[in-house]
Amino acid sequence: MNITIGSDHGAVALKDEVKMVLKEYEDIKVTDVGTFGTESVDYPDIAEKVCADVTSGKADFGIVLCGTGIGISIAANKVKGIRCALCNDVYSAKKAREHNNANVLAMGGRVLGFGPAGEIVRAFVESSFEGGRHERRVNKVMAIEQK
Ligand code: RB5
């Protein structure tokens, strides 16, 4: 599984922590598109980079991080083909995959501690889309992009 991760300056430490968590999985390869320092950057630029890897197929999933996770999740969801879920708890992360077939996970570096964030990431990568009635709903969500 290939995962592309990116954050603005508000979540660089969380990005490093998430990368450490993903090292637990032998089958996961991570691409980090930055940012790498404390200098202020604009979260839409990071969202676009991560989402480009997902929509091109280079990455199976994306992880986007900013201070709250809100701005970068809004930006990610403007990209056609992206279903980004902002998750602050494990249950939401599990359901984001099972019911919403989310292909991008968003979290906030100024909201979540490293422990809870790690559990959210594990829940996201270990859960799978259930299909069935959820597929119909996800298809309707994606059809909105074409209107
Ligand atoms: C940057 O200061 C901050 O606005 C950003 O990280 C994020 O929280 C926006 O939603």
C-alpha cells in the first residue's frame, strides 16, 4: 500500500509521528510531500500535492494534516475523486473507510495528541470499504461532482 502524506507548518511534528506509526506496517510505503520546517505555508498547496498522488494512482491513500485538520480537509475535498475524512476519533476513522470509502484522512496537529492520532491512523489503514448500500451512497456523493 502506498500512502502520500503532507502537512502545513501546524502539523509537522504530527506528520513525523504518523510516519513512525506507519513504519509498523511492512507493506506500507510512505511518500512525504512536506512541509518540513516551521516556516508558514498554505495548506491548500499541500492538499493539492497529496491529492494529486491519490487521483493519479501513485498513492492508494493520502494523509493531510494542518493545525485543525479543517482547512486542509476542505481543500482536499475540492479535488475531483477525493473523499477526505477529518477524524478526531478511532470510530470515525474506521467508519470513514467502511462506509464512506474515504481515500484521504485528515487530522489536526493542534487538536490531537500523538497517541490518539496513531490509533486513528491504524484504524484507517486497517479498515476496508464494506460496499453494498454504502457503495450506492458513495456513488451518489461522487455524482455531485459532475453536476
Ligand atoms: C495555520 O495557522 C492554520 O490556519 C492551519 O494549520 C489550519 O488549522 C487551517 O485550517
